[in-house]
Amino acid sequence: MNDYCRAGVMVILVAAAGIQSHAHEGHHDDRFASSQPSDPSSSPQAVTEARHAFDLLTSLVAKWPTAVKDDLIRQAYLEHQFIHGDPDAVKIERLRQLRQQTMNQLASLLPSATIVLSDHGSTLADPKQQLQLSRGLESPLLCRVINRSNQPRAIRIAGIRPQLVPANADLPVSTRVESGSETWFLSSLRVPPESEAPERMTLQLESQPDVVSNVSIPVRVTAPATLQIELSEQGTPVAGRVTVQCSDGVCRLAGEYAENSTLTEKPIVYPPIGTSQRMPFVYSDGPFTVSIPAGKTIVTAERGFEHRRRTVEATLKPGQSKRLALSCERLVDMAADGWISGDTHVHWVTNAWNVDEPLQLLSMVQRAEDLRVANNLTLLQRYANQAFIKPSQAAMGPVKEFSDSSFHIQMGEEYRNEDLYGHLCFLNIDWLVQPIGTGSIIAGPDALDYPINRTAIDACRGQGGISIEAHGTGGNKDVPVNVIHNLSNSLDQMEPELYYRLLDCGFRIPLTNGSDHPARPLGIARAYVKIDGQFSYDRWIEGIRRGRTFTTSGPLLFLTVNEADIGDQIHAGPTQRLRIRAKVVSRDRVGTFQVLSNGEVLAEKVVDATTAVIDLEIPAQESRWIVARCSNRSEGRADFGFGNFNAITGPGVAHTSPVYVQVDRTPRFNPDAAQYWIRRMREHSGEILVRGRFANDTQRKEAVGYIQQGIRMFRQLPSQLESARSNNEDWRAAKKRITNVLRRFGAPDVVTPILDTLAKVRSPLQLHQAVEPLVLLSASLNPESRVKISATRNQIELRQGRPQRFLVSVENTAGSTAPLQIQTIDIASDPPAEATWCDVEIVDSPFTSAFLTGAPQEYKVVELLVREGGLKEVRLIANVGQGTQDLGFRATADLLIDSNPGTIATEKSNE
């Protein structure tokens, strides 16, 4: 025990920055008004004030979690903007006013003391004020100093007695305070358990060089109280989050995981202020004990978005112990309705990113968050002096030790290029896609921006994996070109207004989301995916492929249109009525709840309750996409450059993927949206040309050529949307359109030679000959619309779990414009039943329609997905929309499929 401990109070000054406030400043309504050169904001003193405020606020957030953490971060961001001369920084009068409000809020929450500095010395503003301290517990002290002298003063806290500041502790820098103004300091106080309890403490305030005044502050030291906390659900012990908000305003952490900084500390990502925060909650996986100051304590337990929070208030006397058994009951059971939650983007590593955390810990946190699927993604990072590939706890694929019928951990990959292309989440892969990362920021100062991301996506898809754009369109500049090439399976962290521009181009692509742990807590933003049947990871991936998702940071959203679910497409006439129902269930206030279509709000409610329904009916009128969204954020992160409906930026936000409505067989298309993406891709192409690092011109041409090809495809969208649905498409137009269709096939090893041949086509016959290798099925309709279908070859190669596309050659002498449909029957079952292990779908996209055009000869695209291994036989039943009961309008072809997991499958015709 040292002399300081014997003296009684251990004092630690934590980045004790000063905040200066000016009283009686006029209110300014424009929070984001730009500073003018003549404004007081340009003065060095104003910048110094803001820097002191920023340091204090960020120090407090990093050490002392409180209920007002988000308000403190928001104010710190305003100070940060001002310090760095941001054009959107608030003016100094408004900044000081907001700062004063924030500090008054803190003073009402935390232990605080107000000192008045006059020409005659320093005094405690309220002599009867008494600081309450608990023996052995560290507490913050917020010290307010008001300068009522007749001159400016440079003020700092020189020490606190009977405990002097330890030699290794940082003293606060001197802060200039104008006459009539005030400043704030933050420090920490702790009475060691074995020391004598002082009745007073003296704060030494240095108000000018070598002049120190002492302010005596009454202190009351008491024994701490103790809470024993345990969680359960329906009587069974469970893991969960626990927040213990103490009487001194601080949220205290305890238990087995309280000292694990991976769980308790996180960077502040939004707003981008470059500091960290201490989490207000701790994870619990069994009973634990926490020491707290006497007084009222608020304890909250939670388990993800599907459980009600359980909050209990307990008022304890000094030295008292109490047991709290908290039961976390379900608000809704999403899995029972087929909705499975998942985090698409996890790196289970420490906050330094280069050290693995145990998967056993991930499994505990996953269950505490009631997060059914966790995708643990390996990435590469190489600097000049170090390199790592983490996380590396297991090989790609399922982690069987920590996966069961309810929860699943899957190893995957984040493939990254920071310089130009963007980050990609590769899920459902069997081995890492090399080289894992490219470009100097990711792969080292000597690395190239090659191979391009498209090459990696093709390799991922070749394994049966899916590729998710990891960060919206921020750093992911390849998004529009990947989407038009059908290389993006979903979009994470996507800003809604940009998402709508992709939907306006006729693309069907869903939203997903992930935390990017350790950047954020696990599951803080997640995707819910609708599956059929019992839960499996394969079905969860399939749900993403089918667009059956919504993304959320809390609320649970549901949407149907004429009973069609999220991800479905329905066909309607212009006058057909659309019955839309949106429903939200939340643990918190819903806030703004909307249904949108084609970028316009169809219906809106402001909901103070935790659940709401919107029912409306509209005429279809035009092709459209329809989504539901909600947000309880009054500002959201709009002040940080984001809208209110992006779930990654904060709690209380949810957004569905669309239900799609086609009128007159044509997808939604807005030419302005296409032009927007063309402009973005032109800028991207120029950036690659100027900034890209390549070994030779061939590599550079490939990178730029991919973007230029995307630009051409966007330009061709209007004409090819029309020609794909026309019965008099010229063969030259068909050649251009089929070229784009094949560019969206995947399987470049198969398609590239055919594209080379197509480029040389000079006649309709040559066109048919060029695509013949991709034709799997031939269908013909006689004048009575009777269908005949046959396989064009005895054997094809498939890979289990990987969707693969082929062409269907159609001879249509009937001139039918009905949709071509193919069903699958497992003829080995008794009686024959639907082949749930094999999906066959006629693809509908901007470049090809599922409807026949009425032309005598045309091609459709069919996609096959084989889920199970082994030797199986499937019967394909084709019809053209007249109904499956009339055998006169349909035909069959039997196929024998030999499929093995992860290997090439063989499909033989047995017609």
C-alpha cells in the first residue's frame, strides 16, 4: 500500500480536458450552417474550446458507459467538425449552446462539483454539496469551474488531497476561461478498500501560474452494495446481455467477460471521429456478482431482437446484497415462421484484428444475441512490417462443433480491395478464394490491383458460394457493374436511396446486413432470411438467393402483396388491385413506419407503440417494386451523412427487400437511374485508369474493360428490356441481347468461348449455332399450344449446391405469349411428388423474360440447382400457363442426376 492509498482517495485524471461554455448566447436554428471567415469560429480560442470539449467527451465515452452515450458521441462529432473546419460545422454560438446542454445533462447524471472562481479566490458553489463515494469502486467526477473574476484565467486542476495526483498520471492542460464563462474537467475517484474514509477532499485549482487555491468538498464514503444476477428463459438458464446502470450514472460491468475488451470496447465507426467507446452492457452465461454504489440501480437483460427486455429497479443500502433472477421471454418466435436471423459479416478476432478469439466465445455471444447464423470471415491484411490472415480458427465451411439445429457458425471469406473495387463477403465456400485481397492498402505496399474482384466472384460462385457487397456503395465502387453482370447476390449496409436506384433499373437483388465485428458488437445489424422447411445453412443461403430477406437493427418487419411474400414477383394488369400489408413488431417505439413503391411513399404512420400494421390497396398501374421500412430515429445518422433508414448506422431501423410487380410482363425501369449509374461507372473507370496499379497494360485493360462493359450494358437496358419481350426482334438485336444474357450466366470457362464466337456471328443461322452448346432443353408449341419438351444431350455437368444456367430453345408456332414454366417431380418417390432436392426456374430479368414473346423462334434461360447428392431421377414437366391439369398443354422429360457433394454432378437424359 502506498502513501496515496493510506491517505484515502485514489485520484486518476483521465484525459481531463476542459470545456468552456459561454452563457447567454443567442439561439441559432440552423444546426448545420456553414462557418463564415468572419465568424468567431475562426478564432484560435474557439477551436481550443472545441478541442477541449472533444477530448473530455471522448474520454468519458471511452471509460464511463452511460445512458446518454449516444448524445455524447453526437456532441463530440459536432466539436470534431468544428475543429477540422468542416463546411457543415455549426456556428460557434450554436455549438456553445449545444455543448452547455450536453454538459448540464451530464452534471445531472454523474457525480459533479461546481466551483466558482472570483478575484478573491475559489469556493464551492454549494457548500452543502456532498460527494457520495463507495469504498473500492472507481467513480467519475465532473468538475465545473465558473470564472466570475474580472479577467480571463488559465485554469487547471493541480491535484486533489488527501490524494495527490500520481506521478504517472496525466494532469489536465491549462484551459483559458474568459470572464463570465465556465469550463469542465473530468477525473476519477477511488477510495481503496483498506484505507480510512475521509470526510472531505481538497481540490487544488491553479488559476494562474504558481497561484493555487484550495476548494474543500464534503465526502461521504459508504460500503458498496452487491447484486447477484442470473438470466433464464422459461425456467432454463440462458446467456444474454446485462446492463447495470448504477446510482452514480455509470453502467458497471462484472462477471466472467467484463475484462474481455473484444466484448466491452468498440471503435466509434459512425460518426467517424477516430475514438472508441466502452459498451454499457456485459455478456452473461451464468450467475455473476456485481458491486455497485448504494442507491437506485436499474438492471436490464436482453437477448436479441425477438425477446422483450426485462428491466428491474433495485434500491440497495450500503453493504446490502440482493439476488436478481431475470426471465427473458420471447416477443415473437421468428424461426417458427421460417425467418432465420444471421450476421453476414463477422471477424471473430480481437479489436486489433490480428489475433483470433475462441469460437467457443463466439458461440456463447451468438446465443446471448439469439443470432441463429454467424458467418466468420477470414481476411488478409499486410503492412510493411506485419501481415496476417485472420480469423483462422477453422477451415472454410461449417464449424460442426458449434452448430446444431438452432444455431450455426460458418467460416467464409472477406475478399478485399480497398484502393478501387471494394469488399466482398463470400459465404458458403469450401476453400479460400486466393489471393484473399489485392491493392496496396490490403495486400501491402508492393501489391497490385489485380486480379480484379470479378475474377474472385467467379471463383466463389464456382464453389456454390454467394457474393455479398460488404459496404453498400461507399468503398464498393464495383457495385453497379457487379449487379448488372448478375455477380452480386445481395447488398450489405446499403443506403436505401441508392438501393432504390438499382431496383429502378429492373434488378431483383435483396438486402442483407452484418456487424463487421470487431468494428461493432455481433449482430447489431442483421439479416432475417425466410426459409422453407427445417433450418439448415444451405436453406438460409438459398433464401438470400431468392431475395427473401429483411435487414434490421431491432424491429421485425413483414410485407405481403396479394399474399405474395418478400422476394416474390407477381404479374398484374394495369387496373388490377394490389392489396398491400406491412406489419412491424419491435421491442421499442416503432417511430416512422412506411410502405414505398418506386421511390414514393405510399403510406406512412408515426407510431409511438411497439407494433403497427399498414393495410392499403392500390391499382398496379405500372411495374413496380414495393418495400416496407421503419425507423425510430428522429435524426438517425442524417447528421453523419446517412439517412434514417440504414440499419447499420444505429438501432431502431428495419428495411425489407421488395415484392416485385410486373405489369405487361416488363420489369420496372427508370432511365434516370440507369444514367446515374453510368455516371458513377465512368468516374470509377477513370479512377482505375489513373490510380490502378497493374503489372502491364493487359491487366489494366481488363480492369477498365470490365467497367466499360458494364456501362454499355446499362446503356442497352432500355432497348433490350423491350426487345426481350418483342415478337419481332431482329437477329442483330437478339445477338446483342443474348450476349448480355450470357455475361450474366457465370461459369466463365464455359461462356467465354461462346461469347468469342458470338462476336463473329453474321447471320441468324450462325447465331443459333453459336449458342447451341448452352441449350439444355428444346420446347415446341404446336398451333393448339400443345407442348413437347426434350433434352438436347445425354449428359451435362453440374455441381451440387451451385446454380447453373442453360438455354431453352423454343419453337412457338402457336404464337403463345404465356409464361413458360417447368416443374420437377421425383419419380423415385411413391407416389411421385415434388422434387424438393432439385429446383428448375425460368429466369426473368431485364435481358430475358419468363414469358414467351409469340415469336416463332426464341431462347429462354433456365437455372438448375441440385441440393442433394446421390443418384436421383427427376421428371421435368413443362407448360405454357394454361394449367397443369390439362395434359394436352404440357409435356415431360425424365433426367437422371448423379450428384456428389462438392463434386461435378452428371445429368443424363432418360426421356
